[in-house]
Amino acid sequence: MTEILREERTPYFAWTACGLIGEPDSADYTLTVDRGHVDWTRPTTVGCGFCRARTRITSTDVLDRDADHACSRCGIRTACPADADRVICWGRGLNELGAASVGDLATYRQDVEHGDNQWATARVRVAKQDARARGALPGWAS
């Protein structure tokens, strides 16, 4: 099996839930018969790296990588859309702000990410309370 190009397995697109542009933090896709490419004739399910929503995309949702971003640590240039809000360095995996994430858009992105973190914290709190009520919470987790 050959390695699938990163451009195919982590496409940039505008998230329908939050409207921000970035690569998915997870992707569930089908491979072509030769297992060398993503089969874009079938929908791909992706998870948003900003708001954590999951959505289905097709090849028409994928944005062109018409610009590039230089990593602040290693200098490797990563192809990305000019309007990307977040770019992941292909050399070190560093998750950095894209050129579009400035001003009001940067504030909005921070609000979206902060809101998701609050929901995740609340879900953990509820799960712990439920486990405690059932007597199933291990001592180290209290």
C-alpha cells in the first residue's frame, strides 16, 4: 500500500458549524480500489479542530491550497488556503494561527475554541458526578 498524500487525507475546508477554515482533527474516508487515494465519490466524515463538530464533505467542499505558511519553529513551508484560520506544520506538527486569524476573526476563533473547551469540561464533570453517585468512581479520580 502506498502512502496517501496528506493533501488528500487532511483537506482544508470551511466548517459548516463554525465557518472557520482549517484541516480536520479527524477524518473517516474510503480509499480507492488500489488503496492509493481517497475515494471522493463517497462522502468523507471529518471532525472540526475548532468547534469539534463532525460533518460530511465531498470533493467540492475542499479548498485549494493557494498559499503557504512558514512554521515559526522549523521554517518548513506548508501549503494552505490564503484564508486559513489555523495551519498545521508538516515538519513538526505545530498547530499555528493562519494568516486569516487576525482581528475580529481571531477573537471569534478563540471564542469558538474556548466554548468547546467549556463543553468538554462540563461533560467530564457530569460523568464524574454520575460515576460518584453510582459508587463507580475510582479513588484516584476523586
